Amino acid sequence: MKLPRGLIVSCQARADNPLHGPQFMGAMALAARDGGAVGIRANGPADVAAVQAAGLPVIGIHKVFSEDHPVYITPNFEAAAAISASGARIVALDCTERPRNGEHPRILIRRIQEEIGAEVFADISTTEEGLRAADWGADYVATTLSGYTEATQPKPEEPDLALLEALASRLDIPVVAEGRYNSPNRVADAFSAGAHAVVVGTMITNPREITRLFVDRGVPR
């Protein structure tokens, strides 16, 4: 198993963020490593290449947006191959059965493992999706998309511990908690619920949103 038990830090910044770009994401990865993270999640070939300097396992995704398809997290084999070529030995993809511009995830999982030689990290939103992804051969299942699909709307403020517990109790592969684990206490709750690892993004690597939170909730109007 390439992914140790512990905290994974998501080093991502959208194009409108002042920290967008591989230079900043590489620095974020180094800081996360020095703080005790066991892995990094990064988006796109340039950022995936940049975070390699931290020397941690990299979960690579490749967001490809489409007006016609809701799936954008590594929707096809070409996207997976591009981030693998940049150094990601674990490829994450949307493993829901929603429409996408690419192969069905059952086929995509097999192609990534056999043709690229990478492990597959299945992002799902429901228990049924997680069980199916495991049946298709995914190496890891993550609760990343809970609250972001029609089946899981409206998005709750709390992490989906029920989904995590359901998957951890029924699967033999590692289950990773992701989505709204925005405090140390919530991370601890995830491990108590059976998580192999927990992914945290915004509350570690997005100072703009952290600042907004302090301003909105702490500064008198």
C-alpha cells in the first residue's frame, strides 16, 4: 500500500486565487510535509509535478470542465495519463455513474491500473457508489463527493460520518474521509469512524477562505 495512515493535505488553488500556480502549490506541499502530512492531493500536471518535491505519495487529479457533463474530476483516460506522467502514482477520479466525457469508471479503473500502472482513488458520494467502485477494482474509496451530487443535496455543513462508517464497515480496501473535515476534532472523529486517512484542503491551504471565515464570524459589523 502506497498511502500511509494519516493526514493528506489537498494543495489546490483555483485560477482566481492569489496562490494559484505550481510554485505556490509546491511550497504548500513542503509545508504540509514538515507539519506531518503523509500525502498530498493536487490538481493538474503542473501542480502534480511541483508537489513531488515534498517526497510524499501524491494523489493526482485532473479537473476537466465541460458544459455538457457534470463529471470533471479526471473524467477520461487522457486526463489520468497526463497526471500520471507528471508523477502521480495514485490517480483520483469521479467514480459516480453520472454522465462524463470519457469511459465508464469501471473501464477507466482497469485501464489506469493496467496501462499506466497507477493505483486508483475513487471519489464517491454514496454508500452504493463506494461499494460499486470497490467491486470495479478501486484501490481506495473516498467520500469526496458527498454533498456535491444531486443524490446528496443539499450539502450539509458537517462531514458525512455516516457514509464513512458505512463504507469502512463493509470494505476491505482503505476508506478515506474527505469533505468538510475542517477542524482537528472532526479529523479525529473520522479516524474513530474507521478512516484510513483524512484529506483536508481549505482549512490548511486556502488562507483567503480562512480569512473570510474569521472576518464573517469574528469581526463585529
